[in-house]
Amino acid sequence: MNAITQAPLNIARVAEKMGLALADIEPHGNYRAKLSPDLLTRFVAKPDGKYIVVTSLTPTPPGEGKTTTAIGLAMAMNRIGYQTAVSLRQSALGAVLNYRGGAAGGGSARLMPYAALNLHASGDHHIIELANNLLASCVDNQLLRGNALELDPFSLSWSRVIQISDRALRQVLTGLGGRENGTPREARFDAVTASEVMALLGLVNGADERGALQDLRARVARITVGRSRRGKLITAEDLKAAGAMTALLQDVLKPNLAQTNEGTPAFVHTGTLGHLAHGASSILADRIALKTNDYVVTEAAFGSDLGLEKFMNIKCRVSGIFPNAIVLVATLRALKMHGGIGKVQAGKPLPDELYKENLHALERGAANLVKHIENARFFGAPVLVAINRFARDTDREIARVEQIARDAGAEGTYTSDAFARGGAGAISLGEATAHAANKKTQPKLLYADALPLPDKIERVATQMYGASAVDFSGVAQDKLALLTEQGLGALPVCIAKTHLSLTGEDKIKGRPKNFRLPVRDIRLAAGAGYVIALCNEIRTMSGMPAHPALEDFDIDADGRIIGVEG
């Protein structure tokens, strides 16, 4: 694969495209920079650009190329004369080391410098790891030093995090070896992308850097680590750790500016899980991008049932900024999988039948696409379908998807060949998206703050997933009642379930009906500002495969990183 890539521009030239001078950015080398939220003050009188969010149908194990499509769309819009930036999450290092690539696109639609962004970006994740683990250390120190807060060890919910994948750390015993080594207890490690510190950073808001720091400080202070023996929530503020954590995170708060392989400005900031968190780039990155560009393309994790729902009901609820257009990515092979063909086996090529014309399987699987179009349209913005095209896709199949999508209320269906051709491969999609984004919208949320927590969960399950009802475990019912008693019932909900199905079961494809969604447990993410409903076992620490991608990583004779590209 030969990506169409120009030499990276000096980051000052990328900033200049958005009307920023060298004094407005904090360069980290030649190709990356930090941006202060104070830019919001400088551009306060400038109207926001148009906001475009990219989501997808229910994804399949191979992935549908959503990030690549988002990057290609932004590059295409620049090619046809619209000042456009893309705003994306940072890559997860564990995923990069396991499978190559992360959240930086691919082929001829990728972020630059590609290897550096995939491996370290600006080092933000390392600092988030430090802040998270500082709080964990303070918890153990509290237990060792007399436990004046009467913290109940059996209520502890705060875990340590690490960036690499290490299944041996999923469940551990800490504090062994005598009193000098702390109090023995069962503990766990999660991936840094699962940390609430990561999630709350993405939701920090503020009119300038000072306001953003104040919001960050308040959010960190609200993090809960467990309960006292009397049932009181114990917070980072109670442990006197919030100030030091905020000090560590001060620079991380600033969004990162990078570029695509065609020199399009790219905002790259935060990297939350799409299951356990809202799964989107930061509010601050999007707000600065919207003030410095005419259009901004961002991405919501997974399909409309998970990523877009959380984008709207969590992120947009906080930011007050709603999308002007929604682009829903699909592949014909995914539609056929949802239509019942093509058994995918790890480590083996995809079945050839997925690339053969099969209108019958396509039409069966299109029921899944129709559901996602309905979900996206609910939020009041125009919806376009982008087909990430492969060489063996046929015109008859694409025409059939076009008819189905239009009948479901989409503005139209447009093919994208950005992986092979960069921005040139998404021109028609770019023109249609710009046109749609200038239409009148009627943004709305799925539920009001005042709706009781169980009803919020049921509203998401029935309207976004198509469930007939929700089955709450006794534990979940008790925790929801307790959170309501403690005055937290107005928080939005974040449902943690599989991304591979509209249901809670990975293997159920298509558009299932008359199913019930089980909610087995509830977690509070007070710093991020939502309540998490756990449907099934969600891995918060992945394990390495038999032959991880890292085995091919190296440095060549000229000091270049090799092996990162898929």
C-alpha cells in the first residue's frame, strides 16, 4: 500500500491556515503544537463554523473505516474550497502495539506525523496515567495511615491504569510484604483510556484557559473512590489529591494541533473508551476548531446506538453545541454480515463471499442501517450515508443501498475512496455534506435532566437499541436508588454494552426486535458527570494477541520508526 502523502508542513503553516500566528501556538517540535483555551477569548465574536459528526452502522470486527472517512471528508472539503479541520480522539497505545494503527486513519487519509501520533502524541496519556495513579496511591496511603476518613476497603472503585495491554494486571493483590508495603487488598489495572480522568478531560468546558482550569479542578475534586463505612461518598477532594492532580493535568488540558497527510488542520485530544465513556474528542478541541474554521468534522465512537447517542446526550449536553450534519459510515461487507453471511475468524482473511454481489444478503442487513439512520435523524440534523468503498463493490449494490437509505430519510448515499485516493476520493461526499450542514436543524436530546435515572436508561435502550424493556439486577436497582437519594439523579447516563450488536450480545446482528436489555451493575463517574450502566462484561484492560504488532516495530538506520503502519 502506497499512501498519497505530502511532506508534513511545519505546524506554524498549518496554524496559519486557521488565522493563527506563531505566538498563538505552543510548538512541540516541527509538526505538533498545543493550543491554549485562551484562543476562545480572542475569537469570541467570530461565529462558530458548521459542526459535522461522523458515526456508523453497527460495526463489524474488521471495522468500517470511520476515522479514515472522517479524515478523508475533511480533506475533500478543503479541496473544494471550504476551510475545514478534523477533530479526533488520540490513539490508544495498547491497540497500536497489538494491532497497528489506532485512531489516526489509514492509507491516504491519515494524521501526520503518523507514527509519533500513534505511539505518544504529545505525551498526554502518560500524564493522565500519572494523575490517575497518584489518586490510587493516596487511597492506599489513607488505608495505611489510620484511615481517618473511614474509607470502606470493600467499596473501593478507583483502579490504577497503564497504557500497554497486560492481562496479568486485570486483577491483582497489592500491599503484600508487610506493613511497610501498605495494606493488602484486591485491586485491578485498567487501560488509561478507561480512566475517568481521561473522560472528564474530554468534557471540560470554559470560556478561556482560566475558566477551563477551574472546571477541571472542580471535576477532579468530584471523583469518587469509594464510600465511608457510614455510606458517604469519598472523593479526590476528601483525600486532598485534587489540587496535585490538576497541577499535573494543566498542560494536558490544552488541545493538540497536528495535520492530515494533505496538510488539513487536525485537532487531536483525549481518548476515552466508547463503551465505558462518551468516546469522543474533547469539547475544548472542538470549540477552538469551530472558532478557527468554517467546518469541523469530528467522530463519535462506534455506531449511532453507542457513540452518537453519548455524543449528543453527554457531550453536547455539556457543550451546548449541536451538529449541523451527521455522516453515517457503512460498508457493503458489513451490511452482508448483518444479513447473515460471512463468518469472521481472528487471524484469517475475510470470507470471499463478503466481496461477491449478493443483493439478498445486502437487503436483509440493510435493516441495521435503517435503524441507525432513524437514530441519527432523531437528533434533528440532516443525515448522509457514506459508503466506504472497496474495489469489488458493485454499482448495483450501491444503488440499492442508496434507495434504502433515501427511503429511510437520509439525504443521500455517497461513496468514499479516501483510503486509496485521499481527499480526492471523497469530493462528492464533501460537497453533499457542506450543503446539508447549511440546512436548518432542530437539535434535541433524548431525555431531560429531570427524568429519573432508570427511565433514562430505558429511554436509551428502547429508542436507540430497539429493546422492548430493561431488566435491572437487584444490585443495579439499589445503586440507582442510592444515587437518586444522594442528589445525583439529574446526571445523564452512559450505557456500557457491546458495540458489535444493537443488543447486549455480540453475536446478534441485523436489527433484532423484542429483546430485553440486562443492566447488571451501576457505576458513578461523578467527575465526568454521568452514571454508567453496565450491561455485560466490558474489558477495561485488553490482552496481547499471540503475535502483537509490536514485534514488527523498530527504528531504521536513519532513526525513523518503522512497522507502525498497517
